[in-house]
Amino acid sequence: MGMSVSRVFSGLLFCTALLAAPLAAQAEFMRVTLLGTGSPRVDADRAGPAVLVEAGGKKLLFDAGRSIVQRLAQTGMPISDIDTVFLTHLHSDHIFGLDDLWITGWVYQRPKPLTVHGPAGTSNLATSLEQAFRYDISVRNQYSGLAKNSVRLLAREIEPGVVYSQERVKVTAFLVDHGAVEPAYGYRIDFGDRSVVISGDTTYSETLVTQARGVDVLIHEFFAAHPDLLARNPRLRRVEAYHTNPGQMTRVLHETRAKVTVLTHVILAGLGRDEVMRGLRETYEGEVYMGEDLMQFEIGSEVKVLWSDESTPR
Ligand SMILES: [Zn+2]
Ligand SMILES: [Zn+2]
């Protein structure tokens, strides 16, 4: 298993040369970029949750957390290239960057409307954002000559099952367990034999395990708090209950055995990243990493893990 994965530490040219490089016209090749690995906590090193998946000429964005437009700019990809978004759930940390992506993408000449797939409530979100930005849109329309149609924000409320299928790229939504947040979705993206699963926010979820068994890349949320903090802080225990703690993560790792697993939406309370990762690796011999913003995964016959200068673990 370990031999199928090569770790590539990239040099200074990474951002300009590699990130901006078009995907090779190679069959069944996917590229995954962690645009943001953060959570509701404000962290200068972690933008809000967002994963960019490129396959078959499609560029699909999963969640749109804070600051992701800056992260997109760092990859060299034009913001206007993104016209398809999938939301895992409607917690604010997963949508704080949506208005920026929508309006700024339009200003940058996105040729099409922005389509947002998400749980019940997504239509209301889109309508409300259009209302909130009505003034800005009308003012820009008067002076800028921007395409009026492409400023539209199209909501597609989804149910579990296949929610997108184009150019051999298939996206399947499945329900996860995020406590009171119902529905909350995870997503599986298939392109030929290649596959990626994004957990969204969830505690241990059997559905997720079923979807993620043996995938190329599993991107899973993670919450780790020191036992003493948990013991004296009921609020922290309530938060832990709808996220995935280290014991549950260990179970997920063993039950899914993805080629590569990467932790995101990282919340560490009173624990350091190294001790947390050491704990996970003590019982699981497969490839597991703590996610960093702008980390990439190139999925071909093997999975390459790439860190940019910005995302190299400190
Ligand atoms: Zn969240
Ligand atoms: Zn959440």
C-alpha cells in the first residue's frame, strides 16, 4: 500500500508551474486541491472548508468556506472557472465564501450562472443572497457591461443519490450524521476507476464507511480535544458529539482503508498535531495525513500527495 503513494515535496516553482498546469488529457486522472482545511475557528493558516475536484475537464467545488477565493487565486486558477458548487450542509463556516465566489466570479467574467447543489434550505440561501446583493448587482449592471445572465445564482436542492453526472464524472450525495444538522451530506466523486469521498461534517457514519471503502482519497473531518478539557467543558463535549474524534477516526481508517486519507476541518483543543497523528498512526499502517491548505492529490494509477510551499507542514 505504502509503495503506491509517493510523497513529493515541491520547490518554489510549484505554484506557478504545477498548480496552474492544465490537467493532462490523460484518461481517468483526477486532481484534488484542499482550498481550505479550517472550521468555524478563525485560523490565519486555514481557510474555511472547501475542496476543489478536477476530472474529465470539470472543476467542481465542494463547500465554500471563508477566504477560498484567495486560495483559488493562489492556485492560479481563474475564479471565473468555477460554476458548480456542492454544499455538504448549511453551517455558516461552509458557506462564508459563497457570496464572494459568486459575485467576484461574475465580475471576473464567469460565462455561466453559478449553480449550487445543497440540502433543503439551499434555495432560500440563494434567494436571500440575491436579495442581499441586489444593490451591488444593479449598480454593476449599469456601468460594467457584465453579462446579466451569468450573475444568476441557481440552487439545486438535492436528495441522497447521484446528483451530477457529466463527461463520465459522477457525484453521489449520501447522508452523514452531523447531529441536529439535518440533512447533512457527504459526497463521493467517481471518474472511471478513480474515486474521492468527502465526509462533510459528521461523527462516525456507517454510510460514509460504506461509500468510502477502498477509495483513492478520503477527505475526512476531524476533532480532537484533550480529555481534561472535555471532562470540564460540557459545551466542548456537545461539539465533539457531532464531529469525529480520534477513536472514531481510527475506526474509519481501518474500515475504509482508502489509498490516502487526509484530515480536514481540523479542530485541535489542547492537543498538538504531532501527538494526534502519532496516535492515529500507532494502530493504522496506511497513508494518513493532516490536511493543509493548498495540499494536492493527483490520482492516476497511484496517488501522489503534493504540498506547496504554503502548505508544507510547519
Ligand atoms: Zn463545519
Ligand atoms: Zn457543520
